[in-house]
Amino acid sequence: MKKDSYKNWIITFLLLIIISGGYVLYRLNHNVPAEKTKSEAAVVLDAQPAHPQDITVSQGFIGRVVAVNSVNLVPYLSGYIESIPVNSGQPVEKGDVLIVLRQDEYKAAYASAYAAVLSSNADLQNAEKQYQRLLKAGNKAVSQTELDNAQTAYLTAQAAAKQAEAAFETARINLNYTLVRAPFDGVLGNIDASVGAFISPSTNNLVRIVQYDPARVAFSVTDKEFLQRENILEDKAVLWLADGSKYPHAGKIVYTENALDQSTNTLVLYAEFANPQQKLIPNAYVKIFLEHVYKQVIVLPKRLLQFKDDGSYAYVVRQGVVELVPVEILAEQEDNYVLKNTFLPEDYIVLQDIDANLLGKKVQTASQKTGEM
């Protein structure tokens, strides 16, 4: 029995040696270090190279329609209304006559001033001829006193002619002022006057004219929004009306106020739109969207960015190592940030939430892992 036990022990020992040798040969043939453990296997992250793209970001604001030109008309002169050749609410063009004052006395003054111009010009011609005649005769034929008197008469006639021309111009202007004209293309409001009424420059609410086309929309942005939107004056402006419809004509920002409103820390911008159908009515509220095109930028979900006191950061795999790199946020688009492309060509941007403990550790990316397989 002892001999059989010894024999069994020898067989078992030989089997263990054979199994151990086979395992060592297997490890060597597959080039896997025997000491490597499961905990030391490479971490694989979902990461992709940066893909710059052009993207349009739209930001909405509440705006108010304002007229480019709007004014209450009053006459330059006092007088009685002779006729009103237009109607309330009528569209008019620049220069159209809206109200005519009685012109009799102004026409008479105009005619009198014209006659005075003719008379003064005749006196001037006569004085000039007399002076030239004595001047040519010389001091042997006429005395110096006569020559001086003729020259004085000539200069006096020149002054009188200029004065008469000025009086004639005044009479012409006053006669023209009896016609109240449209200062620009627009639409009239209610004409609060009638034929025979006496009006003067102090008359209020005679008639208001408003220019509809083009129209402007005023809206406010914060100083931060203004600074963040590079070249904001080049943005395309789009409107949505109170009934929920999109306005058919796009516009553009034409200018800004020259100072911030201290109480709200905002800046007023003005966008101009074509308004041929007069759908944009002054003082109406609209929703205005600015569409800004960012060129060759990176779009990342907001959840992937890390924020510190000194700025914002994103995880990347750079040369196989996890790093936290600073990024510059240009805009927001729903759940994404639009970033300036400051990444290196070889960077892989991490697209998953990761443990901060991986910072500085060697990892693999899913795309790299797929490539190896």
C-alpha cells in the first residue's frame, strides 16, 4: 500500500509540472506579461477628434417697432385754411400739398416785391451808366466831386437792388409757406382741422405723418451679450409678429445707441426692415431673432465642460493621456456650447462623463480601440 501511495504522489507531481509548464508557454506565446492583472487593463473612453463646422446661432429678444420718421405737422405761418386736398389716413409722397392757407395777401406781397426788384435793377443800370460815362470823360471834363457823387449813387443803387432781391425772396418763401407739404413719404393720421379754420405755428395735433417703409425695430441687449457676439452689426435679423407668423422680410442692424442705459446696463440696437405692406406698425411689440454665423467652431454638450474660477475647461485625450484644457465659449445653442476651435489636430475630445481621477492617466479611445481590432 505504501508503494502504491508513493506512485500516486509521483504521478500527481508530474501532472502539476506539466500543467504549469503549459500555462507558462501559453503566456509567452501570447505575449501577455504574467504579472498583468485585470485591474491594470487600459481604460477605453468615448472620444473623437475635433470636427470644426460653421453653425448659425439664433438668439431672441423683445423688440418694439419705431418709425424712421414721424412728426406732427404745423404751419410756418398763421392764416385761415383755404383747402385740404388730402384725406385722413391717406398715403402721401414727399412734397405733396396737404393744407393750403389763404394766399391773397402773400401773393400781393410777392408781386410788390417783384416790382421793387425790377425798379431797383433799372435804377442800378442807370447809375452804372452815369458813373461809367463820367469815368471815361476823365478829370479834364468832370470834377472829382461829380465823379465821387456818381460812384456813390452807383454803389447805393447796388445796395438797393440787393435789398429788393432779399425782400422778394422773403415774399416768395412766405407764399410757399402757405402750402403745408409732406416732408417725407408716409401715411397721414387724423387731420384735426377743416376749411376756414384759423391755424398758426402753435396749433397742436393738426395732422401727424408717419413713415412706414422702411420700419425700424428697437431692442436691448446686455453689455455682456453685446461683447460676446462678435460683429453683431453683421447679424441677420428675423421677426415674428404678434399673431405668431414669421415676417417675410429679413432685416439688419443699422446702428446702436451711443451709451448704455445705466439703470438696466443694456444697449439699445435698431434693426431696419422693408415694410411695403405696412405690417409693422409703430409701437407694436415683436419678437426679433439675431442669426449669427460662427465659422469653424466646435459644438459640445454643456454637461461635458468643467468650470473653475479661472475659466472653462474640457477633457481631451492628448498623446494617449487625459488632460483638462481651457476652452473659449462663444455662444450657447440649447443644450450645447459653441466653442472657439483651440484644440490641437491630434486631440481627441472626450464625449462622456469621466472620473477626475483619470486626469494624467494613459487611456485609449473607442475609435482607436476599434482601429486596432
